[in-house]
Amino acid sequence: MQRWPVLLFLAWACFLFFSGIALFTSGFLLMRIELTNRSSCSDPLAAPAWAGQGVAPGACWMPRRVPKAVLLIIDALTFEFARFDPAKARPRPYENKLGFLHQLAGSQPRHARLYRFRADPPTTTMQRIKGITTGSLPTFIDVGSNFASYAIEEDNLLGQLVENGRRVVFMGDDTWDGLFPQKFFRSYFFPSFNVKDLHTVDDGILQHLYTTVDGGEWDLLIAHFLGVDHCGHKHGPDHPEMAKKLTQMNEMLRSLVDHLANDTLLLVAGDHGMTETGDHGGDSEKEVNAALFVYSKTPLFGAHLPEEPETIPQVNLVPTLALLLGVPIPYSNIGEVMAELFSGDGGAASAALSQLSAYRINARQVDRFLHSYSLAAQDLPAERLRHLRELFSAALEEHDRLLAQVREGLPASPELEARLGRLVGRFQHYLREARAVCMESWARFHPLRMVAGCALIAASCLLCCVASELAAALDFSYRSRLLYPLLWGLAVAAVLGLARLLTREGLDLILVGSWSAAASQLAFFWHSWGRRPRRAHLAGVQPPVASAGLWQRLRAWQGLVLPMGILFIRCCAMFSDSFVVAEARVAPFLLASLAILLVGRLHWHGRLAAPEAPKQPPGSAFSQKESWQLLGLLAVLLACLRLSGLFHQCREEIPHCQPSPFLAPLSSLQSTQAKNLFYLLCVASLAGLVYAVRRWLRHYGNLNSAGPLVLFVRWAFPLLAVWIACYWAVTSGAEDALGKLQELVQVALVGFPRAVYGLASLGLLLALWRPVTVFVKDSRESVGPIVTPYQGAPSSHAELQHVIPQIYRRMQESLKTQLDRGHRRATVAAYGLGSVYSAALVIVLTLLGLLLLSLHSERMSLAFLLLFLEGFVLLRLHAWLVSLAGDAEPFVVPWYAVTAWVFAATQFFYSTGHQPIFPAIHWHAAFVGFQEGHSTHLLPAVLVGANTFASHILFAVGCPLLLLWPFVCEAPNSQRRKLKKELREELQEEEEPMMEMRLRESPERFSAALLQLGLKYLFVLGVQLLACVWAAMILRRHLMVWKVFAPKFLFEALGFIVSSICLLLGIFLVMRVDCAVSAWFEQLQPSNRHFRPRGPGANQRRGGVAEGEMAQRLHPRGRARSGERSRPRGSKRARREAPAGAGCLRAWTEENDGLAGGWRASRSSGPGRAAQQAARRCRLAFDSLLRKIQGLPAALPSLSLELTVLYNSLLFAVSESDGLVEGEAERINHGLIRVLEACGVSGQDLSTEELWQKVLQDVTTEELCAPLHRLGALQGAVWLAANCLGSVTGLFRLLSDTKDPLPSAHGGENELLALLKAWSVPVEGDTSPLVVQSTKDLKEILWTSAAFLQGLQGLEAGNLPTALSLLQAAASGFCSKRVLAQIYTSIGCCTQQMGKPQTALQHLKRALQVDFQCLSALSQAALVYRQLGETDAELEALALLYKALETPAQEAVSIDPCFLIRTELLVHTPALASLFSRSHPSEVKYLLAQRCLQAGRVAEAVEHYLDLLALLQEGPQHQVPLHGRSALPRIPEVFLEAASALEQLGRYQDAIAVCEEIISRTDDLIPETLRIELDSGAGGEAPGRAGSPAPGIPPQQRESLRCIVWRAAAYLHQGWAWARLGESKEAITRFTRCLNVLLRVQLVSAASIHSSEEMAEALAEAKVLQKIRLLALLGRGSQFQELGRDKEALMNFQHSLQVCPGDPAATSHLLRALWKLNRRQEAAALWQKLHADAAPADGQQEAPGRPYPLYLVSCLKQVNLPHDESLARSLQDYLRTSGQDP
Amino acid sequence: MKDTEIKRLLSAHIVSVLSIILTTIVPPLFLENFSVLGTHLIWLCICSICVTTVNIILYIILKPNPSSKRISFAHKVTKFLKCCVFFFISCILFHGIIVLYGAPLIESVLETFLFAVLLSTFTTLHCLCMLGPNFQAWIRVFSKNGAMSIWDNSLQITTMCSIVGAWFGAFPIPLDWDRPWQIWPISCSLGATFGYVAGLIIAPLWIYWNRKQLTYKSR
């Protein structure tokens, strides 16, 4: 099998997707541009000084108001934590814990204040630190780099402080170290990453805090506490631990305030909030709602106290702190100063003025930033910038004016205060607007890249779809579909890279990758398009069913509608934020719908058995029990889907959503009882999972071998489960409960998970190294010393006791093998071979499952159990659906299965507690086994990724199971088949289930199937990804884009990447198993060679079933391969050993005997594939043996053996090739020449007959006689098969002559038969080599065949009596039942032709008795009955025949194993073929219908016609190929006949409907005019075309003519039907149309048109045409008469008479019309003429057998007027009178 | 196939459609504060009862599948009881399927059950009327070539349409439009009702357009 191309193709497809994703991402998730400008003191931003305000020395921009500040950051300090509500009676654990803040704010309102501190999303710590220090808005993409801290490049507060010579001391979270390397005067960092660790950071800070504060060597002290955040992550806010932590913080604050100096400002801030589960990262209200507390021992604030704490954005801290500390505001700050802190002492006016100066600086800084930014990037809208500019300059002017006023010394007045207040408002407005503008536009997109990425992904999807369709075709060439595209891609990449290098630009990997991806895609499509199969031109399809082609194609797509429709709905759901939010419920909903619809469709197509209705067509449908099982599976699937919803995580968009309680770790449970209960439940589910997998493996026999992998499964699986359970036990225990054992617990916490990782990785490696889990039971005779030497003391007695039992056992064994010889050879039984692929996959999946499960919280193990259960149920359902589809390609995994699998993966993404949002990521997974944190970022990323995409991984790796499972589940089906078979044939033995070994039968298709499966999976994933990408692109300005669509896209893209890689791994694993299995087969072979004398072909066959487990026998292919492979070696050895002579001969003889014996033994195993394959194998073995023998020069001693082997091998060859052998004759020749050579006679250049003559005359060696005779018999068989009767006779004459002169042929009896009878078969001695079919049998068969053949030839030649006697002789011969039935049928034919129908019937009856499947006997019987005129019996026979044909043919093409040469093989004559050709059911149906109609049984005829039409409508399989012999006429004629029958029955409406059908179908097929030149008969009329060989009209014209005839006839029928309904007008319309149609034909003939004789010769249709015209005219005329328009009627009648002069019906109509119009004279003339013509006309009418088509008969009947007595009388009266008159 | 048969079918279906329309129009005349959305449960009950009665009456009048046998009274009673049991079982089954599809298990049990009753009314009751409590006949009718008369065909179409309507009715539930009809099970039951009405209208039309093919099929 082609392994690497498949993997490479898939990897290439993945790469295409990846490059698309990368391109899109680079356009979609852009970062804000960071400016490198820095502010400095010298910037002229400061306001002009106003009265009483001098710039203090050392200050810059603004005087330094606060010399020192302490910034305490308590991570995740939500506002709820900081608020104190004394009214609350029963506070929750996190409420009312920071009482000290409340106390300060209450007692000193001018010193302390609490704010709501609004964090900007994303609320991850690093982004928040960035925001708090730079005053800017970090963008979305930064979220991903949370693990890695990167130094902040932008201008920031710390940088400014350091630059201005301040000392910054830091303690706490080590994230700051990465962000601000080398910035701190002193620092105490503590590891932050381990979220489980509540105390390290806090305790560390507390250790240093007070001493540092007291030391005073700092200007800004930052302390970052992490305990609260970690407590939230670990336990959630609502937990006693949180209360403890907050109380600790409270105490810390209390003592810190004691240590503070009077001039120090204290800021306590939370960097973000937390959700109810203690997570953060998103932008929900709870996450952004942090707290800020400001305190100073000197009064800061005015007297005014706000009712409710004010809300301020987080960035406002930066300018405030900068100006307070007297350093420049960082350059890119967009925050707004907190004005209250700048009011200072004094009156309202001075406070406002100082606030204004702060605002002014702030505004100018922001304006400067916006200006520089708009120069650097164009993403801020220019219009709004202009607007901002206006706001800014207006406010600045106003400020200048005011300052001027103040400087002038105007007294403070309320008016001034009001103006000041307004100005403050304007500055505030400007600053807030500016911030809003920035927030809005800092997501800048590259539309071109986005569109290109989208297109690339879409094209990749298309490629997957196209390639998966193409892969099914066998001519899939990797060269054009993979190699060329790859080369193209590489070429483009190289060119681009070179160009980049030459132009010295940076190499943009994404661009290069996507260009090369696009190029390779183009190349693929180019090659595929060029090689697409030319559509066969559908010429010559029968016109009325021309639409069948389209319909059929539509039907082929029908299967796709369901999965693709559901997939489409799912993709549409990606475009709605509500549906993305609700996806956790959408995916199971759609999956359930898909499953129910699939089962429903099965029922709709009648594949599910109804209860209490076992009468289903066999083979296609389920038994009742299985139907219920299927429904049960469906129910289990639905239950799984519903139950998996229990494990959901919440998104904040869904109100009132409670996250599943199972998500929380066990340690968070308060109640011990519940904890224990859940723990037991988890362990039980773990054990259940392991047990189920082991049970499955045991069931399929994959748990028996002693291989390392099986040992691993046996021992390591339980061990893994135990370790995981232990780990859970340790983690779920309360932390302080095990006080003393703390250290041990720490070790266990690390040790158990690491042990699990290690063991699982070991298992995975084992699975790759030795994936074969097959147990071989070798019951072949073991070789070795008979007696193992005794080891003990050499005491004779003991030794005897040791040896004797051994000898006895040996004897027993050898006796047994000898007894078994002949039918039961030594065997190799391989258990579990049939599920070897799936077993490896299942083991790997379980390992992965256990690994991933240990990364989740304990109770998720239930979800994993459900996952495995659901996967199993899906596979099982799929296998059943596939087995029900029956005829479907087993190597093609249908779309629905792939779609369902992908949906299940999506569903379990949600059901393992994930959501595509960042707060829902289970970060704690990174610490399973790594309590102390990580040194690198790769490992935690892998762990968290594995946790997040657990279901993607499992389902993608398990994807190949979709292909394998139907094969694994094959066994029960074949058993069922077997049961049915047993009813028919009792002698049959169990057919061995091949299961997955069927895949190895055709490795090409196996690899193609894997490729196709992978591509389909990629397609379904890719389409979903495409929908996501599309949604993100189209909705990029949507309100929810950052909240819903962008995270969804990121998760989907990551999921796709993970899935595709795991898919590759899964397929790689399957290929690895395949490699290993091949190696295993080869390994098995050498041991076989050791036993060569026993015959390699015969062994390995049978084996016992061990311990009630399913035995999987060695696959035949393995044997065939090993046989082929060993051949060269064997022949080499034979040559080498040739000098050994006699030994060699003996070895060959034994080999021959072994092969023949093996065949004889195996042929009892019954017909079928197995026997066929056994035969092929034997033939190969005999051929190779023969080649070996013939490798040596011919020698007399070996000739006997050689001839026997030749005989054996030819027997197989003849039987295999159905008797028609060309090359085999050559081999006989060759053999004979060798015989002559051995005798020293030259035999070259002789024909076969001469050779035989020479051989039989010259070779007189006694021992060669028997083999030669045998060979002669075979030669006879070959000649017989080739119909060379003369040669056969000659040969047997020779053969008989050599023995003893035969008395010449008896009188009357056939010579050949006599010869055959007299030929005495050579005796087969005991010593002679074995033959596979005895000559005696062959002789009998030859005799019978000869008789049968000659009889048939006689029948053909019309030599009936001889034929009869020969056939009767054949009937007494030796043949199978089938042939006997054929012989009887032939006798029947013969006697019928001899005019003895009764005897014929007797024989036919006998034929049926012998073999009831001999259907031709039935049809012959029908013919005989027809001849006899017994319509009833004939119809019955036909009906029986139809019934027999309708039930599917039960006989498989089977080789009767007993005889290789059979009568069937030898008899080939055209007579036989025509006699026994299988008629088609629709033909028989038609015959039935036609006979009924002809016999006048109209009602039955109608039934049959309707059945037939229904049959024809049902599908193309009922359409009969148009060959000359077919009884079925063209379909429109059937329709017409049906219409005619309906009309006769009186169902006129239906008849009209049927005719309408014809008319509508022939619409397009009728030419405007059809000009037909009847020049063939005229001769010499058309000189130009004189040379044209074919007389008559061209077929195309003939076809058109036929169409016209049909259409006209349809109108005619309609007309008559309407007429019978009494609707004369309608009828007239129809008749007119009929005539119009007929007028399209122009018959141009040199001869007179009326010379109908000639015309009929050339053109049968033309006659029909005339008749239809006549009938239509007559019909129209009569209808006119009905309406009373006699003149028109008369015209019509006259016309009709012109068309067919002398037609009696027309004449009589005309007569009547004339009479009615009182034109008596003419009438009388006509009457006389009619009478004159009457007699000859009658004769003419009768003469042709069937002049007109059947469908016209009814019309003809209607036209014929009843003989009108009164008219006749009155006419005669008139004649009489007129005769007197003139 | 006779056109009169189609006409009978059409008239029966029109009566059914009218009855459903009446269930929305008439009750406000008698009940205070009645509206389909506001007091949805009441409407569900009314609609189920109304459709049930109309269907039974139509069945008695039209007799789509007349059986030649004369049936004894006791037999009739057992048949009726069987029908009731079937109906109840189908309600339970529908309830189970709806819950498996994702409806809440414990909350709003009454809503779910009434919705199941409505669905049963649209589907099972129809089957019971047409085919009687004969499960085999049901299975036959709902397979590809199982329809023997236009009544069977109309049964197929209306049943499918109702179920498909209910299925589509689930789609608006997750949307964040905050409309009153997004509350469980209003959108689904409305979807089922619209589907049923559509089926009632489509069935005669479909049969009319395809009467030719049906001629061949119903032998």
C-alpha cells in the first residue's frame, strides 16, 4: 500500500489550511502600533503659571504634590470585595472582609475614598499591568502571550520615574520582572504562575513590606499580591479560603497604614475583577469591575462626598500618579487625570484652576499623542480627529482667556466659578472623546489579507472535496495530483524567497507560505481538470427515458443532502452570535437530528423490519430483533447527547446560567459525604472505561498474545487507573487535613501524574513499535529432539520415569497428525487478526483518554466515559448502516458518518467543560504533575492545549475507526448469512469472517480509502472553520466581535490545527499497524519453509477456537503472498539439488501429493470465495512445481511425475478459465514434446494431433501409459470445449487402439460415445503420484459432455431424431443437476420441434423437478402452451417465471469443489446460449401483458401493463438493453399498448394520462419536418448516393419517424378515449393534432407513394403511418358526425378513402355519410364497388400475420362499423329503384 | 384515482385548517386575557382538543378506509381503548424525545408535556383515525412505497410537515431577540402548528400534481 503519498497528501492539505488560517489571522488580529516616543521634562506642555503658583524646583510639567507613594495591587480585587455593607446580616465568604478600608473612608472622608476601578478588557494580569503603567489600551492579540512576559517598549510610568531619578521598589508577582527588566531600585520577585499556590507571593511580600516602608529608601513602592486571585482560581470567590485571604489583606492594610509617613499616598488597586467561578480574562461586568482605594494621612479631597463610589477607568491612574509624583505623563497615555486629587487647599476657584492646569497638561499630552499616532498609522478616522482637534483648541483658548482674566486679578465670582466648571467639563469631554476614538479603532484589519485567507481556506475545502471524490477512482495518480502541485508550490516559494532576498526585504513567512499554497492549489485544480473523465455521450438512449440520466445523477446526490444540509445549518449558525453562544446545545441538537434522520431514512426505504412481519426480501433488511437493537442504539446515542449536557461551562452572555457543578474540583466540595460519593463515582467510571476497553479487546481476541503491547494493556491499564485514582484522592483532600504528611502529599501530587504521563507515553511508544496484537496458535508438529535430556541425577529409574512419558506423548502426537493427514492438516490460527488495526487504535485512544482525563478535574471522568460510549455507539450505528446499504462500496466512508463524528467532537468540546472564551480555559491543567510551576512555556502550553482540545484529539485520532469498524462488525453479518445458507445447503461449513483482513486484500484501495477519509474529515472541519472565518470577517464591526466571534475563530482555528495533526497521527498509526502486519506475515513464512515436505499450501488452514473467544484465522492473502515469495527460493534450491536425483524426485512427488491431498481436503469446505482462492493458490503451486520439474531436461524416470503434475496444473487452469484455454494447449504440446525427447524422438513442428499419434504409437513404456492416458483425457476435454469433435474422436481412437483394438462402432450408436465408453481408464496405483481429479470421473464427464454437445449440435442442425437419442443418452450420464435440467430442457425443445408438445411438456416438467431454478424450462413451457393454445396455462407459466425472476438470484457463481472439470465447462454452443439466456423480468412481464391483451383478458392485461410501467419507472435496472432478441418492444410502444388496454377496459382518463406521458416525452424528439427519400427501391434515382451501401433510410431518420408514429398514435388514442367519454370537441382536437403530426413526414419516392408493397419492404413504419392517418381521419369524421357537422365529416371520410383506397371501414363510413347527406347516387355507386371488392379485400385483410402494432388493434375495432342492416336494405331498395329509373 | 376523492380530501383539510384558525379567534370571545402567546398553555389545550374533535368527526363522516367487515360493539370499544393507550404512549414517547433533544427535564414539565400532546394530536391521532391502532399499518404507510391511497399520502405529508415544523421551531430559541414567542415551547408548538397547516394545504395539491404517478403506484 502506498503509505507515504497518502500521508504527504494529507499533510499538504493541512498545510494549505494552515497557510489560509495564518494569512487570515495576520489580517484579522492586528496589534495597535506602539510608538517609541517618550515624554520628557523639557517638553513644553506645562501650562503658563497663574497667580500664586510657581514651579517648584525639580518638578517638571507640574509641581510634585506627593513625595512618596505606595501602590498596592491586590490581584483580582473586585469591587465587591472592597465594599463594606454593615447592614448585611449574613455576608458571604468574600463580603465585608476589608473592613479597614470602610473604617478609614468613614472616619476620614477627606483622606480616603473608594472608587470603582474599571479595567479595560482583556482582563488578564499582564495586559492590566501594561495598561496601569502605560496608560494605553492593550489589544486582543496580547491575550495569547500571557504566558510570556515581554518587556514593555512603550513609554511608561516606571520608565519616567527611573529617568527622573526616583527610586522604585517592587515586591510580589514576578510578571513585573519580565515587563520592566532592570528598572527597579530594589525588587523582591516571587513566582506567580502556579495558581494553586495561595501563599508564597503574599507571605514573601509581607516579609519585606514593613521593613522596606520603614527603611524609606524609595519613592514609589509597588507591591503586587496574588493570593486573592489564586484563591479565586482555585476555589472560587465563594469559599472560606477567600474569606481567610481577604482577612489577611485587611490586616496587612491596617498595619501598613500604621507604618506610613504623613506625606505618603497609599493606593490600593485591583487590576481586574473575577467571575463567579473566580476566572477572568474577558470583558464581563464582574471581570472589569475592580476596586481602587486612595488614602493619605494629609487631606486630599474636598469636603464633597459622593453618594455612590465613582467609577473611573483604569488608565486614569497613570496621568494622575505621574503628575502627583511630578514626572511627565507617559507619551501614549490616553487616560484622564483624577481631578479631585489636584484640587489642593483653598477655595473652589483655585481648586478649579489647579485642576484645569492638570487637565490642560493631560489634554495637550493626549493631543500630541494623537497627532503622532495619526502620522504613524492611518487607522484613526480623520474626521473625528479633526473634531477632537477643534474641541481641544477651543478648550485651550478658553483656558488661556480665563487665565488671563485670573492674572488680571479679577475677584472670584460665582460667574467665574461657573465658567471654570464648564471648562473643566470641556476638557473632560475632550479627553473622554479621545479615549473613545482610540478604543473604537484599535482593531485594525487588513481586508485584503482577510479575503485572501478566506479564499485560501475555501479553495482548500474545495480541494479536499474534489480530491476525496477522485481518490475513490482507482486511477488516482499521486504524480499529477500531489507531486506536481508540490513542485509548483515549492517553486513559487523559492522564487518569492529569492526575490525577497534580492530586494533585501524581510522574509514574510506567512506571505510566502500562502503564495506557495495558492500556487500548488492551482496546479492541483489544473491537473484535475485536465484529467477529468470525458463524459460518455449518451447517444441512442431510448427517447422516453432520456431524463433517466439526470434523475439518476440526482439520486446519487440524494445521499449527500442529509449530511450536507445539517452541516450547512451548522455553518450558518456560526454567523449569529446567539447561536455561537448557544453552540453547546446546537451541536448535540444537530447530531441527534442527523442520527434520527438516518435511521428514519432506513425505515423509509424499508430496510427496517416491521415487527411481526418477517416477510422481508432476504439479504437487504434487518430482522426484527436487530431493528430493535438499532433503535436501542439510537436511544443510547440520544441519552448520551443529553447527559453530556450536564458537563457544560457557562458563558456570561447567557443569564441565569449555572455552570455545571461537575466542573469544580472535588476539593471545593464542602460536604465530605458528597465528596466521597463523587470520588467513588469517578473511580468507578475510570474502572468502567478500562474494563470496557479490555472487554472489547478480549472479545475480538486481541488480549491473548504475549506481545509487549498486550502485556501493557493487561497490566498497565489498571495501574494507570489506580494511579489516577490515587492522584485524585490526594488532590481532593483538604489541604491542611494531612498536616504532618504535607511533604508526602506534595511528592504524591507531583509523582502520580508524572507516573501517569510516563506510563502512557511508554504505552504510546509501544503501540508504535509493536502494534500487532495477534495471538498465534501454532498446532503444527513441533520439531526438535524427541526426548529432552534428563537433567537430574543419573539414576536409571528416575531417568526412565522421565523419558517414557515423553516418548509416549510423542507417539501420540505423531499418530494424531497421521490420522489428521488428508483432511485436517497442521494449522496456524491467528487470534485477533481481524481487528488488529482497530485494536491498536482503541488502545492508543484509551491511553490518550486516560492521559487527557487526568488533566481535567476529577468529575470530568464521567464525561470521558460518556465520550467513549458515544463514540462506540456512533461507530456501531455506522457499521450497521453500512452493512444495510449492502451494495455500497465498503471502502468508502459515507459523508454522514464523517459529519456525525466531527459533530461529536464539537459536542464533547463543550461537554468536557470548555467554551470558546478565554476565561473558560482550564489553566490549572498546566499544574497537573508540576505543582511548582514551569521553567519553560512549551510544556504548560501543551498541557493546557491538550486539556482544551481533548475531544478534538480523541475524535481525530479515532477517525480511521470509521473506516475499520464496519469490517470489524462484519462477523455477525456473515453469521447471519450463514444461517440462511444453511437452509439451502446443509453441507456447508462456516465461512470464515475476514474482517479487517479484507482491507489487506486490496492495499491500493485501502490506502485510497484512508486518504479519502482523511480528506473528508478535513473538509468537514474546514467548512466549519471557513464559516467561522467568514463570520469573523463579515461581522468584524459587530458589537460582539471581540467577545464572541474572534475567540470562537481562534478556538476553531486552534481546534482545526490540533484535529488535523491528530488525524495525521491516527492515519499514521493505522499505516504503522499495516507495516507491522506485513512484517508479521513475512515472519510467519520462514517457519513454514521448515515444514515444506508437509506441503506449505495445505497447512495453516484450520484451527481450534480457544476458550470461547473469537478465533481469527490466518488470512489467505498472507499465504498467497508467502507462497509467491518463497517460489524463487524454492526453485533455486531445486536446481541446486538436482544432482541428488532420486531424492529430488521424491521431494517433488511428496510436494505434489501434499498439494493434491490438501486440495482434496479443502474442497469439502464448500463452494464460495474460499474455494476459489484455494483453487487459485493450488494452481500457482502446481505451476511452480511444474516449472521446477521442467527446468531439468526430460528424463524417463521423472516423466511420469511430470505428466501428472502437468495434468493437475492443467485441471486447475481449465477449471478456472471456464474451459476456454488457448495457452493450455501449448502446455500439453510442450509436455508431449518432452515425452518424445525423453524417448529420443524429435517432436518439433508437429500439430497436436500428430504429436499425440506419435507419442501414443512410439512410447511404450509401461509406467508412462497411465499419465499419458490421463493427459489424453484432458486433451479431449479441451478439444471438446473448443468444439473440435473430430479431433476428440481421433484421439480416443488412438487411445483405445493402444490398449486393445476396439470393435468398430456399434450400429446406430455414436462413434465417439462408443469410443469413450470403451476406453479403459488406467489404474491408479498406490505408488503413483496423487491427482486432484480422478481419470474415471473425467471419463464420465467427457462422455456426458460429448453426448450433450452432439445432441445440441443435432438440434441446431435440425437432425432431430439423432439429437433426441443423443440427449437422452446424455441425460443418463454423469453431471450436475443444473446441467441435467438443461439437458431435459433441450430434450423438451427437441420434442417440441418434432411436433410432440405433450412429450415436450413432460420433459420440461422433469427439468424443473431436477432443478427448479432452470427458468428457461419455464419459458419453453410457456412457448409450448402457446403453441397448444392453452392460454391459461401459458399465462400461469409466464407468471411463475416472472415471480422466479423477481426474487433475486440466489445462486452465487460457485465452483463445485468436487470436480474441477465439469460438464458445464465443456459444452459451448450457440444453441445452448440462446436457449438458456436469462430473460429479463420486464420482458416476461411484457409478454404476460401482451398475451393477456391478445387473448382479450383486458383487465389482467391492464394490471400487467401498469406493473410493467411501474417497473420501468422504478429505475434503470429494469430497463432491458436493446438487443435484437429482446421480446420487449420500445418503451413508447409499451405505453401505447397500456393505453390501448386501459381504453378497452373503459379507464379512459387513465388512458389519456398515459398517452399524455408519451406526448410530453416525445416533445423534443420530433423534427419540424421529416423528409424521407425512398430511393433504395427505386434504383438509379439518386446518382450521387449510388455508392451508399446501406439501403433504406438512415437510422436517425428512422428514429424520428418512429417518434412521430408514437406521438401520432398517442394522439389517436387520446382522441378515441375522449370520443368515448363523449367529449367530441376534445376528441376532434386530438385527431387534428394527430394528423398534424403525421403531416410532418414527407415521403418522397420516385415510385408512386401508393405502391405500398415496396414501401413496406423499405419502411414498415410508413404503413403504420398510413393506418394511423386513416384511423384519425375516420375518428374525426365520426366525431363531426356526432356534432352534426356532416359535411366536414364527409370530407374527412373522403380523405381517408384517398389515403387507403378500398378500405372497407372507410368506405362504409363514407357510405353512411353520403346517405345521410342524401347523396344517394354516389352512395349507391360506392356500395356497388364495396360489394365488388368485398371478397378479395377480406382475403387481403387476413393474409399478413400481424400487420399492425398491437396498440392499433383497439382503434381498428372501434372504427369497424357494425353492419347496418337498415342502411343496407334501404340502399338496395334505392339501387333497385334507381336501376329501374334510369 | 378519482378526482372526487381528492376533492373530499381537500375539503376535509380545509375544515381542519379552519378549525385551527378558529382556535385562535374564538376563545378570546369567551375567555378573559386570552392570547396565543400570553396564555400559551391554554391555547395548547384548546388547540389539541379542537383538532382532536375535528379529526374524529371528519373521520366518522368521510370514512377514508372503509372496511367491509361488520364490527361488533365490544370490538369497537376495545379498539377505542387501544387507541387511547396508543395516544398516551405516543405522548410519553414524544415527551421523551423532546427532552432528549434538549428540553429541560424538570422545569416546565407541563409545557413540554402539552407540547408533546399537541405533536401527538397532529401526528399520532391522524394515524389512529386513518389506520386504527395497527402498528404494522403505520410502519407500512411511513415507508417509501407504503402509501396505498391518497389518504395515506396525505397522512405522510401532514405528519412529516408537523414534525419538521416543530424541528424548525426550535431554531429561534437561542436568539437574543427577547421576543415573547421565544419562550419554550411556544416557538416549537407554533412551528408544529404551521407545519401541520402547511401539510394540510400541501397534501391535496401534491397529490393533485402527482396523480399520474400515483395511478401507477396504487395498484
